[in-house]
Amino acid sequence: MSDLQERFQRWADELVDLTARNDLINFKFTKTSTILPAPKGLSKLLNGDTVAITDLCDLTDPDQIKPVKGAIKMAIEFKEQRGIEVLKLASGFATWKTDKISKANAPLFLYSIELENEGGALINTKLRLVDTEPEINPVLILHLQRRMAVGIKDECLEDLEDPTEEKLWELFEAQCPADLEVQRLDGNAIKNLKYPNLPMVADLQNATESLEENTLIAALAGDADSKDALREDISDARQDAPNFIPPKQEFLVLDADSSQQWAINSALQGQNLIIEGPPGTGKSQTIANLIASYIAVGKSVLFVADKRAAINAVKKRIDSVGLGDCFFDVHSSEAVRKRPTEPFVSALKEIKSVPDRDFSAQQLELEEIRQKLVDRSAAIQTKQEPWNCSYIEVLNLAMEAGHEPSQGFDLGTSCLDAITLDQIRCTEKCLAELISLAAQDLLSSRSPLAKAIRNGQLQTPQSIRSALEAVDKLKGAQRSIKDWLQEVEAKARLRGEEVLIQSLIKSSQSLTTSMSSAKTWNSLLLTLASFLPLLSSGA
């Protein structure tokens, strides 16, 4: 046996407990979960009838009602969460000579039980067998094969026509060696007995060559060469693929963000992957989109989950977009057993009723809208001159500036002496329009800030933030600025065009009483001062 085959066998052993802890090897009659059926009701049940729980046990007896409640509650939970019937009728028990466990007492024949009136009043609960043909305990067979090295052939038991308990016992006993001293004991019990992993065990035991040839399975088993091969087998799916994939080649039926689309496109290109995320992050939605995409390109999808709730979450989304006819739920055992062809007939009818429509106009419109969004995204992320900043970066700087402490500015005499009436007017106009000006407007010859910008006086992020703060403050005091300029202008006309520094100071002092507070006036002077050095430089 190769290393990989040994690893596969260990996997198989880990899937099923073959020790005495398993009720299917060492059955335990418990007071809280084992129902001992009354003979009359048991006979009806084995005959294929639907039997009331009151025909199987006395619900007025505290010792009987307790295991009934426990067993039925657990059976309902497993059905809802995993979609499997775990409530079994055990008919007959087998014992054998062994030193592997202290007491061998395994259920011999098993029948799956379905419940009616699940979740209703206990007294109204009814039971019936899924199939009246007995199944010999598969875990017992596996235990004897793996732990006792008994060469029992499963095929002989599975291929038996019209199997009965007697016929199965004869075949089983004939394949057991005499020194095993296997014996059949009478007895019946109803209990939750679970062995959902047995099909996987059979696959691991019977398909080792196929598993070895599968690179992914071999890598999971620890094969070094397969691991190296997987590392090199990386999909070249691009993260920006949604920006240019033709709409007629994209089959998403639910909303998907860029990360989800990347995962879907990678899977469609054959990439092995794992999608992780906490609850509510769109895993089920991504799976539904992936299933729809595979269906659209003519592929079949096997979707499995450990719990029924996960299957329901995806199935609900598939149904909501009108693809329910493409989904075959193998867990709906009752519907499949009673009407096995109905799901297929219904699906074919649904497919025939789908109209053949032309979506070329909508696809063209979608492509145009998408291109606008792509162009807009590129524009706001592209760095612009002269500051080498993108629109997004400027927004980030502006938001960061809001949390920084305000900075003061000193008004130098040389700056104030250089102010003229025309410069004041130009500054007012610039401040009023600055928020809507683009870079090319600021750099034009008519801009009072052009020279200062070109000389690098607003080159650093700190300078930009200071300018933005100045504009922000001046915008709120625009009315006060206009009143002030009107008064200054009137005095300037009387005394000449040049505005003296003493006049500015006196005018500012006389206007403070009309401001809401001294703080507003100081803010006005400080923000105006941030532009005065630029004006004094001759910009």
C-alpha cells in the first residue's frame, strides 16, 4: 500500500467511529433516548403502515414518555439541520467473540423511520418506515472488516433480491468464520443512529487509484509533488475583469462586489479555491452566482453542505431568480421516493415556457453605463499636476485637516503695505470661486495665485491643508468681507486709490461690533492673512 493509500485509509477510519462508543457497535438502552416499541404497534410498523406514537408506547407512563420526547426531538433537529433521517428501528442484535471491545452488542437490521406532524403535539405524532426492506447494519460490517479482518463481501448483501431478515442473516453468518462465534439475539428498539459518512468511507476504500490521480486530493493528503503542481496552477483571472467582460458573457443573477466577482471568475477558469468570510458577507450569494454561471455555460454543479440550513440559503436565492427548475434537491427524500420523475418533468416544462428574448439593447446600455463608471473611477484615482495628487487623495487630506488644530498667522507690515484695492477685489473673487476652480484655472495668467503656485508655495500637503482651511473660514464670513470691502472702497475713493494700512486697521476695528463675536473677526483676519504673502510676492 502506497503512502497516499495509507493516508486515504486513515481518512476513512476517522469518518466513522468503530469503537464501543458507537451505538451501532455496542448498543446502549438508555432511559432518555431509547424507545421500546409495543409488539402490536411494531407489527404494523414493519408491515408498512403509518403508526401513531400512542400505538408504540404509553405516553401516560413517565418512564416511556421521556425517551419518546428525547428521541423525536433529536430526530427533528437532524432532519432540519442536515436533511437526513436518523431515527432507526433496530430489529435483532448481533454478538461475537472479540477482544477489541468489552461487550459486543450491535443492532443487526435497521429500518429508517419518517415522522409526521413534526413540531406539533407529541400525542399526534405518527411514524412510518421509509422502506420496509431491512438493511444490515453497515457499521457492523465495517467494524468486522477493519477491526476484525473478516472478509465480508458487501456486494453479496447488497445484490440480494427481495431481502428479508432471514435471507440477510444466512448470508452474513455464512461469511463469518466459526471462531468469531457470531450469534443473533432477538429484540427491538427505536433510537437515533447516525452513519451519514459511510458513503464517503466506501469511496475512499474503493476509489484509491482515482484519488491518487487527482492533484488536489493528493495534495490534501500531503503529496509533495502535487502541492508543487497546485502552487503553479494559479488562475490568471484579473481583478478588473468586470470592467471589460462583455455583458452577454457575464451571468451573475445577484449583486456581487469586485472581490466576489474575482472569486467567481477564478472558479470559472478552473481555479481551486476557498471562499472565507464571517456571517452576512455574501458567501451564499456568491455560491448562487457561481452556480448560475456554471449552468449558463452548460456545466453541472454538485453543491453539498454539512447542514441543511446552508443548502436552504443557496436554494432560496436560486429560486428567487427563477432558476429553481435547474436545482434538484436530493435531500427531499419523501418527494423523490413517492414521485421520482416529477422534478424532471416539472423542470422540462419550465424550460419550454421560457421565452426567447433579445437583450442586446439592454446589454449595450449596460456596457455604456459601465464604461462611464470605469472612466469616473480612473479619473478620481489619477494623480493630477501640479501637486501630483489624485481627487481621492485630496479628499483624504481635507478630511484629515478637519481633525488638526488650527494654526495662526502673523500679519507682517510689508504684507499689509502691499495691499491695493484691486488686489482686495481679486482676492475676494478668487476666494468665492476657488472651490469650483480646476488646476488649469488656478494656473492661468488671470489667477492671482498662479505665480505663487508655480513657485511651489502651495506644493506640500501642509500648505494645501492651510489653504483649504483658509477658504473654509472665509466662505462662512463672505457677507462680512463684502460689507468690509464696501466701506474700504468708499473711503479709498475719497482719499485716493491707495489704501493706507492705518485705514484698514481702523476699518476692521469699527466692524468688529457688527460681527457675532470677536472670534469670528479674528478668524477672518487669520484666514485672509494666509493669502497675503502670496499677494505680496506679486502673484
